[in-house]
Amino acid sequence: MKRGDDYDDVFDLEKEGFESSKESEISQENDGPEYEFDDYLNEYLDDDPSNYKLRGDEYLNEEEKSMPVPVESSLHENLEKQLGMLNLDDNQTIIANQIIGSIDEDGYLRREPNSIVDDVLFAYNIETTLQDVNSIVRKIQKFEPAGICARTLQECLILQLEDRIEKEPEVHILQRKAALKILKDFFDEFTKKHYIRMKKQLNLSDTELKEIIDEIVKLNPKPASSVESNFQSQYIIPDFIITNRDGELELALNSKNAPDLRINDQYMEMLKGYRETIQGRRATKPEKDAVLFIKQKIDSAKWFIDAIKQRQDTLFRTMYAIMKYQYDYFSSGDERRVKPMILKDLAEVTGLDISTVSRVANSKFVQTEFGTKRLKEFFSESMQAQDGTEVSTLEVKTILSDEVTREDKTKPLSDERLMEILSERGYNIARRTIAKYREQLNIPVARLRKELR
């Protein structure tokens, strides 16, 4: 879920200054001899402030406003339940809870045992030792999911593999034992994919090594991901929706993100009540003060609704400019058709300040028929192709990603070869730039992309 934005993230509401100016205005009106109470009261009743609202009643559908709320057990709660099945004394339980509380969202225990010893001493005035902490860590490592409470990736994978061998002793036992040896004795070679070295040292064929590696890659490097956890349960609710109507793009603000604002009907009822009360006589000063108080609240409400309207107008203008600029992409979904675009381009089109455009682009999402996208994904620098045309760096990254996806994984493409391929397609890019784009796309180097046939 996307967190709710403050309504003043596009402009400063400066409410304090507004209220002080209103108080001054009220004071002047109250003191001025020309002030006509009856005229003022009738003016506000005729205006009917209850009709002053941000959106129509058709948006007040409760189903539209409903938000998905995850109901689930967290990782820590899951571990604490399993802890209750151990026979621990009070001090050991305190240490165990301290350890569980130190486990991160991936399921790892990143905190050093020495620090946990200090934590227990400072928080509970209980002296313990490294041996005590490590002993309880080993007990927690037997909990579900397998691999939990590991200190390193190597330990995490070993714990999971040992758990599988223990629970399924007849399943792929030879491959799993060999995989366990690789994790314990050849972990560095495994992570760097030095397959030739491992085959030689373990006297394995290509087929045998592949079967062993397959057992390892089935393991979960983030054991906590197998537990329904509410660490960071988030649902992205887009701020804009783009719909393709027979080739014509339509843009709309997502009504779920627009607040339902209207002036409370009670203010109208209060004004009517005062008019009926003073009918046929002159209003007293307390009555005038009461109506002036209502006036201040109504004016403040109107001002705030106007401010929200201004914010929505700013959002719509910015997104509309992006949609027009990237019309080819929103029509086709082809990322290679994303044009080079920077904040200055949109500022010039919309007439908004660059900082305003930046705040919209960095925090908002748009729903398209090709998925929900963050607006900042459409911003990129330009580069010149061999034919002199300007292309977006996003286009180059898309081509680069496609080439890596199609490559022969037994002989992955080097950065040098990727540079040659892009050059053949009309993009003159240096090898170091290829490496930079590859890293930005989270694509590892060729050696780490290699797979056994």
C-alpha cells in the first residue's frame, strides 16, 4: 500500500498565516460601524456552504474507499510461539527473546553475540556469556522456517540443506550430501561459479555437478520470505489512471487518493438557528460573536478545499504533460519508445517550478494497461545514436536487458561483446558505460551469469 501523502506535498498551505489574517479581518468587521449583521447572515445562508465540497456524492461509495488490510502473523510472533515449546528458564527466555527481536526481515541474525550479551545486561541487568547466547542461537536455528537465525548466507544454506537431509533422508541423498560439502568447503568457488575448479577437486562430471548445484539453488537465501510477515506489507495505490479508449489516451486522478471533503451541514443548521432566534430584533454581541466564529470556520474550510483543488490541478497538469510527452509508450507499452525527458522539459510545458515537478515525479504512481509505474521511471537523459537521432538511455538499457535475457547462459555475453552488439545496432557506447548500465539493471557480470548445461 502506498502511504498516504500529506496534502501539502505540492505546495505550502501556510495555515498559520491564513488564520491570523482571518482573525484580523474578523476583528475589523466587528469593530466597524458599517457592519450589518442581518445582511451578512442572509448572505451566508443564501450561499449554502454545505454545497461547497471537493467532489460529488457519486464518489462517496464505501466500496471505493475501502482499503485492503492484511491480517497475518509476523515472523517474530511465529518464532515466539515456537520458543514457548522449549524448556527454558526465565533468564534463557529473556536471552532468546532478545535474539528473536534482533532477527531482521530476511530472517538473519545480523547482531554480534557480544552486542546481545551487552543488550541483555543493560536492559534486564542479567549477566550472560557468549556460550549462553550461541547455545540459544543454535536452538532457534532449529525453528521453522529452516535457515532462520543464520548469521551468514553460507550458514543459512547449510542449515536448510541439513534440515532437508534430516527430514527427507531418502530424497536425492547423494546429491544433497555433495551439495553440503560444497557449501562447507567450496563456498567461495560456488559463489564465484568456478565450476571447472570444483569439478576437478571433487572429481565430478558436468552432469553430476549440475545435479548438485540444482539442489543448492532450490534453497531460499531469505528464509523469512516463506513466512507471511507484516514487516513491510505495502499495497501500491496509483495516483493516476491512464486508459486507452480505441487509441485515445484518457487520464484521471485516482478517486481513492482524493479526500472526501465538504463543509459540515451543522454549520448551516447553526446559521439558520441564529437567524430564527434574532428574527424581529437586534442581535446581541454574544450572538454576533458566535456567527463570526462560524464564519471563520466556514472560510477556513473553503480555503482548505480550494487548496486541495489546487493540489489536484497541479498533479493533473504534471501527469498530463508526462502522458503527452511519452504518448508513444503509453499507447504501446514498448519501453524502447520512451523519449528522453528531464524535469526542465515538464516545467517548461506546465509552467510549474522544477521543484514542484520533482516532488510529483518522485512520489507518485500511474496505473496503465501495462502495469503500475513510478513516474520517475519515465525520466532519462538522452544520447545520440549513429544516425544523429536522440534516444533515451532507457531505450539502451531495455535493449541491453533483452540481449542478456536471450544470451546462451553456458556462454554469457561479456561487457565487450555487449558493447559490440549495441554498436552494430547503431549505439556507440563505451564498455565502462555498458558496465554502469548493467549494474543499474542489477545484472551480474558474465562469469556470475554462467550456468551448467
